[in-house]
Amino acid sequence: MQFKYLPLLIFITISTQLINADSFPSEEWDVISPSEVGVDNSSVESLISLAFDDSATQAVVIIKNGKIIGERYADGFNKNSHGTSWSMAKSYYAALIGISLERGEISSLDDPVSMYLDYFNDSRKVITIRDILNMSSGLNYPDHQHETMFFKSDQLKYSKKIKLQKEPNTLFEYNNVNSMLIGDILHKVTGKKADILLKERILDPSNTKDYKLWKDEAGNTLTYCCIDMSAREFSRFGLLFARNGNWNGDQIIPKSYVDETFQVVWETPNWFTDHKRYYSLHWWVSNYTDESKIFNASGKFGQYIFVDRENDIVVTRITKYPQRDLGDIQKWGPLKTFSWLGVKTSIVISRFLLDTGIIKEGRNVVTPVTLEEGESSKFYKNYQDFIEGITALSN
């Protein structure tokens, strides 16, 4: 009689081990209850509610051990609805540098950029690839952080002209030009454009489908912004980093590069929260304590992929984004004339002209755009609570 329940106990033990084992999604994600991976359901619901306390939220997906344990979508959106990354794209394209290191296409992060880009053989020859990735290049840094570059027809041409302003590796400055130059470095060492490399080396191997990689009118990949896909698909990239760059046995990104990325290099300015944040190799650090170490890819208006590598947790949050398929190459048309007014004014004018129908999106203008309904406000105020909520998932 004492062995009566032994088969059941063995079955339960094996089932639990399988649930907690490293799992990877194929084309679809497995969805399980939080309790199956030892997470309290109330912690998941609380985190989701906190995200949707901001009406700009389109989707939240919570993943533990490679399986979805919670997700929610705003009215009118679903699991296939696209968001746009804005600057989360920086983390994607920076990962390609790590892959090029492993393949010997780049010798070292401490190589001068001038080894790969001839036009850096001037005062900029002291800048290294590491400086570029850590946002400490010392390149000219205006108040608009070179966001006005977004309105240019040839954004690489714009980036090439930006000169040295201060000594590299002395100050963190979030400069979009740094990220735009990544694409040119990759092109020089591989002979391929960054969007092709991203597809071949990261997106295809991680079974990422249904996405859009934006380019400017000159055909340059926007390596500092603008990847469109669903929250579930964005989460694959988070899981790839949570698993040390490995995807189902395939070492896509070298673990050594992930290790070097997931550390503290720079303490960053408190732009929207008093919560201390840091930066390393095109990733943000949301929390770095004995209790939890949470990193994130982050984009304008409140796009996030949070990664708690030690606890195999990924949380993705994106904001409302118009569901239109107008292509993946920017076209500014008459809106180009307003770029000199600055980013905020250009956005206001552009929205007015589009909303009133004076300018037609798709005919006159094609570009990723976040409307006012997708601009986060409360989420930033609740940012620290949200980070604590992610930490609570593993307690």
C-alpha cells in the first residue's frame, strides 16, 4: 500500500520538471497558469493592472521559463497586433555587433571605429566601438539628441557629419547618431545591410515572424529605431537574452557578449523617475541589487522589454500603434519642410495635418508614428512600482 501513489508522485515530479525546464516557443507560445511555475497569480494580475493603469498601453506579455503566464490587450488589439519599437531597436542591432565579434568580423569592442569607417580618421579616431555602444562617444550632442535626424531623407549621411565634441568615455549622452553608425560598421565588416543581418542572424533563428524593419528614403536601415512587431514577438528577443544568447541549443549571440551587456557601466540621468537607472552596451538597467537585476530594451513613449535573467522572466509592454501596412520605407513628402522647427513642434504639426486629411498617410507620408493615444504618462509615474512588481514575480 505504501507504493500505491508512487506512479502518481513520479508523474507529478516529471511534469513539474518539464514545466520548469528551459522552454522555447516555436511559432506559437505555450500559455500556462502562473501557479504552474510557482508564481502567485495575484502578482501577475497586479503587474498587468499597473501597466493598464495608463490608457496608452496596447499590450503586456509576461513570460516565465519560456512560457506565457499572463497577457492582456487593449480593446481593438490582440496577440498579433503590431507595436513599434522606437529605441528598443537599438538593443537588437547592437546584438549584431556581439555576433560579429564571435565570427571574427570585428576584433574587439575596444577597436577604434576608424578601423572600420574611413570617415572617422579625423578627431573622431579616438572613439571606440565600446564608446558608441555605451553612449559615451563624445560626438556632438544637442538638446534634441539628434531626434531631428528622423525627418531626414538620408539619415546615415546626417550621422557621418557629426563631429567630436568632448573626450570619449567621460560622459553618458544618449545620442541617436551612435546607434545609426552601428549599421554602417556592420555593413563594412559583412557587406550586408543591418536589416538583412538582423533577419538572418537573430530573427529567423529565434522563429520571429511578421515584422517590419524600417529604412529611410535612401534605403539605410534605421538602426536607432523602428522595428514593428507584436508584443509576443518582441518577447522572443527578451527570452534570447534571458537565456544567455542561446535559442533551443543554438548559440545565436555569444554568452560572453550577453554577460558584458548585463552589467552596470553608466548611471543615467533621472529623466522621468527618481529610481536609479544605468546603461550598458545599448541596454538600460532598471534594477541592480542583490534582490533582482532587471535590464531592459527601451523605446520612446513607453516601449519596454524587461529581462530578469537570473529568474528567467521577460515582461514586454508596448503602447497603442496604428495598425496600418503602408510599407517599411519612410516617405516624408511635404512634412519634411517642418523638421527645422524641432521634434515636438514637428510632431504637433504633422498630427494636425494628418488628422485633418490635408496630408494623406500612405500617399504623401509613410513613417512609423505613435499618436497621442499611445503616449505614456502614468506608466512613467508608476515605473518604480512596475519594477518592484517584476521583482515580486520571483519572490
